[in-house]
Amino acid sequence: MHTNTRKIRVPDLVLMKERGERIVMLTAYDATMARLLDRAGIDLLLVGDSLGNVILGLDTTIPVTLDAMIHHTRAVTRGANRALVVADMPFLTYQVSPKQALQNAARLFQEGGAAAVKLEGGRAVVEAVRRLAAAGLPVMGHLGLTPQHVHHLGGMRQQARNDEAAQELIADALELEDAGAFALVLEAIPDAVAEIVTSRLKIPTIGI
């Protein structure tokens, strides 16, 4: 059982990267799992829209609603005392406009109790990230394999596998950092690409 009960905040993660410390994030969907992971000393708990697959039995994350995310985020925040709780913004809750993204993110903070939200995508969502960050809402980015884009990507497969795609991902990462993202999830990309991104950014990266 972890004995340090001090709440993790966004600035703590930046300091952890500067000190070269590992940052641990795991997914939770309910209060019981959140409580166990929190006591184990996990730094961040992600309320993933993967609950569509894991909890609801769906084939993709696309049908997951904002109300469902709020429901599960509320449960996780009840179980977590120390960990920083990050909630996924589901499909089409942030892509229409930055204003829409702000309104929907506000619900995850106000009704769900989230400490941060996560958006999938690169330069296409930069303005939404910028709007949220400017309003004081912590935003985590997500690059590489982005499950909400499964139809466009042609399935759940590794991304950034050639030089051109790797350079695009690196450019996306830099844009998201510039827009105010406090961290980035890098999912299913080659280790070498992840290493370059991590070395180029001041903000932390989380590997999936």
C-alpha cells in the first residue's frame, strides 16, 4: 500500500519528467478499481472511453456517450484520493468546434469531477486544446493509434511506421504542446518514434 497521500496535480507531472521519474497511468471505470489503484500509488487514472469495449461489450469506442463518460468518471473520482483523474472526451464531443469542446469538457469537470480531459488527434484538434487550456482546463493529448478513428485507420494497428508518418506525428506532438496540452498519450507507435517525441517535448509522454 502506498503511504504518500498527497494529491497529484498537473505541475507535479512536469516536475516528475524533469527529474526523470516514471509516471504511471492505468485505466479505471468504477470506484472499487479506482480505490485499489489509488492505494497502490498510481499517479494518473484514465477513465477511458474503452469502457465501451470493456464494460459495455461494444465493438468500438464510437458509440460511447458523454453521459456514460460522466457516469463512470464520477464513480472513479469517488474512489481516488491521490491520483489525478483524466476523463476521455468521447467521439464527436470536441471535433465540431472549440466552443462545443469547452461546453462538453465543462460537464466532465463539473458533473464528473475530472481533473483533466483527454482528446484524440493531432493538428485537427489543436484549436480545441487551445480553447480548453486557455479556460484553465487541463488537457491531455493522444497520438498514434487513436481508437475513435478506427474506421479511418483501417483497424487497430501500429501507427507511424514509416518516416513520413513519423514526422507527421512528431509535428502533431509539438503543436499539441504549443496549444497547451500538459501531457501526451502515445499509443502503438514504434519505440524509436516515441523516444524522439519524448525527447523533443517538455511535457510528459505516456506510452500505451
